[in-house]
Amino acid sequence: MHLYNTTFKPNEHIPINNIAPTEDEKQFREQLLRGYVHDPGSAMFGGVAGHAGLFSNVHDLAILYSMLLNGGVWNGERYLKKETIDYFTQYHSNFSRRGFGFDKPEKDNATRSEPYPCLSASSQTFGHTGFTGIGVWVDPKYNLIFIFLSNRVNPNGGDDTKLSSLNVRGKMMEAVYQSMYNK
């Protein structure tokens, strides 16, 4: 798929100047991390874990999520069965918005004061938000891929909550939907 920037431990594969600082970590490793996972649990596994440590960029994410949006096909080649993608992007609980592979919108978005990920996201939408502040969402109903890359843990660790408290990701995503509606 030509995903040249999606990797664990990018500092071993990618020039350091092409990697944004991860975190000025003050408690566990006491140093500026660049190209190495901020999550201490993943760090104890050598920077490779199922819950943290995978780095990427917008180009690679656009390819990956385009493949998912296209039912498992990218550039004429099948990587996943459509049925597999459908299974991992569906709701599987009456109590949780999480699918087996991806996050989903809240089921009661229309009545929530803070819809997640945003008010206009259809029930087909699937994606992921990360601790560091990233957000990647696909809405098959609108043929939409929304990628928001940020790093709220640099330089001050995870103490900065403005990204969440101001709902920056959701407001930006909603602005994209509104721009599509108001052509």
C-alpha cells in the first residue's frame, strides 16, 4: 500500500527531522521524546503495543482509511474482505458506542449537548480518537474521510485538556459537514 510512514519506533526508520516531538516526558523517562511512544505501558514493551506506539502521517492514514471506505480495496488490490470491515465498524453493544475495531458515534447524538464525534456524523461513521489528540473518522454515507492530527501531550504532557474541553476535533469535523451541506 506504500505506507512509508506508518511504523512503530519511527526514530529507527525515518529521519528525526521528519518526526514531530512526542512529549517532553518529566516523570517516567525524564527527557524529550521524539519518535518514541509517550505511553509508559507501550514504552515498557519496547514501544510496540496494541494500544499505543503506532506512528503515521496524514498521507498514509488517507490511504489506509480510503481502503477501508472502499470496502477493503486500494489501488485495485484487495487487502480486506468487505464483510470484515463491516463487522469491525458496526455497533455490537446496546450500552457502548465502541465497535470491535473502531469507535462509533454516540447513538443519541441528536439529543446530546456534546455529540460525538460531531452532530452530523451518520450512524455508519467509524474511526478513532487517541490520547495525544488525533482523530480519524470515515463516514461512508457521505464518502468522507476526516483526519485531524495533533499532539496535545507536547510540550506539557497530558495535562492540557483544551483540545477535549473545547471540543476542537468535533467542531472542526462539524465544520466540514456544514461546508458540504452549504454548497
